[in-house]
Amino acid sequence: MYPSDSVLKEFTQKIQPRFVQIRSNKEQSNILAAIHDALLPKLLSGELRVKDVKGLWKIKTNDLINL
């Protein structure tokens, strides 16, 4: 037994935004992880100080990752 086309369509319409949000959350998580991985070693070594990092939010993510 399978659901009707109308039920499938309604289900798809309701669930698709959740998949879009999941994809967006995953992309944001990857960006935050990359920023974390780039900054943490520099902060721990003293190469960067917290006051130096405060303005980095204005820098593009790719530039920050390449620090």
C-alpha cells in the first residue's frame, strides 16, 4: 500500500523547507568549524589576542580561514 499522489505532494511540500534548513545549518556549521580551526591554534599560541580578533568578523570567511 502506497500513499496517494496528493498525500505525497503535501508531504513533500511540508518537509522540503526542513531539508533546506538542514542544508543551511550544515553549511553554517562547516564555516564555524573552519573559523574555529583557524583561530584556536593562533589564540592558544599567543599569535592572536582576543582584542585582535574582535574586528575579524568583518573579514570574509575565506580570508579568515587562510590566516
